[in-house]
Amino acid sequence: MSRRIDYRIVGIGENKPAAKRDELYATAGREFGRALDRLAAGYEAAAEKRQDLRQEIHFQLWRSLELFDGRCSLKTWVFRVAHNTAVSYVNREHRRNAPFVSLEEIERIAPGEPDAPDIDRQRALKQLYGFIRQLRPLDRQIMICYLEEMDMAAIAEITGLSPANVGMKIHRIKGILSTRFQNEERYV
């Protein structure tokens, strides 16, 4: 007598069919894929590591959609998962490499030598992402969301901060960023 064994993984969120998760993932990829690519670029400069981060974000997003219950928007869910994944990645990488830089330290850091007298959009974006990658994970998360044109309430929902605190941090980081760009222009 042959006995058939059913091997299934039992876990949280089994009540949501896989087809629904896959449909949500396809929607998220279609609507937010480019934003997730920019988010990964804001967290990782090296192309190979950025691709690894992108894959990790997509995997964690796909996995998490089993638990998505609609209490927040899909956009909020996607960015919350993506930022949490990226922050975990950054923390792992920084434990191996360089320490984080506080906002106060960035204000005190003198601008580096200019690469070339040619300031164009690509160079400005490269400088911007370089600056963002120097921030601590929470500040990085706030600025990437801000650059994705999210309002303070949405950023607050993703980060767990109050909208007023998010606004204060955005204002402060923008001031530092503006000063950094102005200092770079003096050397051009």
C-alpha cells in the first residue's frame, strides 16, 4: 500500500491565495518599479551591490504581500517594505565597512575637490545620491521618499515619525544639501 505525503509549507498568511499575492506584486512592480530602482540607487552606489539590493527588495516585497491587508495603501506598503529591506542591507554593509555620518558631521565636512568644471544634471544627481548615501538610514529614508514626491503624512506613516518631525528633518537636510551644492559651485 502506497501512502502519499503532502509536503506544504505552513506559515503566516496562508489564507491569502498565492494568485492574489502575485497580482499585487505585478501591480506594485508596474506602478512603483522605477521608484524602487531609484530607492536602491539612493542606498547603494556600486552597480553589482545595487542589483543585489534591488533583488532583495523585490523578494521581500513579494514575500510580504501575503500579509498585505489593505489597512494602508499599496504604495505605503511597498515603500515601507523597500525601505526596511534597504535599511537592513545598509546596516549589514556599514558594520563591515564605514560608520554612518550624522547631519552635524556633514555640515562640518568641507567639500571635496571638484571633478570637472562641468556641472550638469547627471553630475548633480550623482552628487545628490552620494550625499543621500552618507546619511543615516532614517534620514536617507525620509529624503528618498521626499524625492519621490510623497507628502509628509505618507512619509510619517512609512517611518513612524510625526508629520511635523518629518517636515523638520526635510527642511534641515535640504538646507545642508543646498549649502553643499553651493560650496561645490565655488570650486567650479
